Amino acid sequence: MMNRRNFIEKLAMASGLLLTFPAMGLSETSKKYDFPLTDLHVHTTPDFTIEKILEIGTRTGVNFGIVEHPVSWALKDDRDLKKYINHLRKYPVYIGLQPTYPGWSKNYSKELLSQVDYILMDPQMVPQGNGKTWQIWEFDTYIENTEDFMKRYMDYALEILTNEPVNVFAWPLFLPVCIARDYYELWTEERMDQIISAAKIRNIAIEINDMAHTPHAAFILKAKQAGLKFTFGSDSRNYNLGKLAFCKRIAQRCKLTANDFYVPVKRR
């Protein structure tokens, strides 16, 4: 069975995204933005190491946050988590976690969890109600009843925002490919307001996701008006990290400034 990490890596390879050389272009340090260039949704791999990530950061002026999944096939217990934290503390990056299911935190000590800089979670594994889940990032995800799916999707998103230890709500408003054409009809004012209100209660930041190109400007402006903070995230495991083309474009369109962005507290 293909796990989430392998799926995204294979997708990148199939799309020709895993380049063997750095992307060329003007350094971001030569451009002026009113907001920080920080990509808080980056993964390392055996080939795409922290050293390569920092090389890109030095060249582009982009800062990075590294996330790993606290699951059985990645960080399965306190020993793995401690090793992960100790390894990354040597580098000038933010250290994050990306849990994939509710209740995950009970498998780790509170002491160790307090040592990560931030926790980022998304609603991409939506419970179907029969012991199965929709893995909505997969191209072949099939939705038979759109309204039933949206109800379950909203319930799951609100569960994360209400009950999980999370600082950043990632991949916001992303929809499976099979219903994505109805994005603007499905993301009603009521649904957007519910997500914004739940995030506001706990001061959870909203990720602007460069891979998914979500959320859209209307949602960002609503969230901004409510006083929510934002982050940029590429969900990258390759040289696409830190490019953030969609993020920068829509942040400028929505007139976001440094004051609109969440900055993790680095633990020591």
C-alpha cells in the first residue's frame, strides 16, 4: 500500500519535478515583499537532505520549516521524535510535525512535543463513516455523494481545529480532483465562516498552500478580517521548495504584510 509520502514523491517524479540541478533565476533577496519568505511545509528525504535545503535558502533568502509525520513508518515513538529534534536543532530551521490522524499525540510524551516549534495538520484523510477514509490528495479518489462528502469533510476539519494540538491548518479548502470543478459552489460563505471561526478560537494559522493553490482570495480576505495569521507551505520534497509562486502572488493580491503571518517560536 502506498503511503502519503511515497505517493507525493512518485507524483513529483512523474511530473518531471525532481530536477538534478537547482532552479536558476533571480535571488529572492533581490526582490521586495511586504511579508516574510518562509516555507513551513518542507520534507527531507534520503536524497533531498537538510544540507541541500539550506543551500537553497542561502541562495534565495527563503527560510524553512521542516516537518515529519508522527506515524509508525516515520516517527513511531519518543525515541524517533527525540532523534529527529536533536538532529534538526543543529540547523537554522524551524522544527515541525505533520500528524495525519486524530489522537496521534497520545503516542508521544508531552515533554518531547513541547520541544517542537510548531504542529501543522491537514484534513486530507476524511473518514467515510464505515471504517474507511477518503485520501483526497489521490487522483482516483471518487466521491459518489458530494453533499455527504462535504458534511463529513467539514466535520473532520472542525474536529482538527477544535481538538487537535495544532498551530497551522494546512491544505485548507482543498478538494478531490473529481469535484474540484465545483470549488466555488461548494465553499459556501457558511462553510468558510465555520472554518475561520474555529481557527480563530484557538488562534490557528491558515496555510497558503503552493502545491494545491488554496485557499482562494475570498477566503484569505475573510480570514484576514477575522484576525487570523497565515503561513506559506510548498509541501515539497524537491527543488520546488521555497519557490512559493502562488503564495507570493495571492499574498500580494490580498495585501498581506508581515503582521499577517504566524512565526513559530524556536524552542531551545
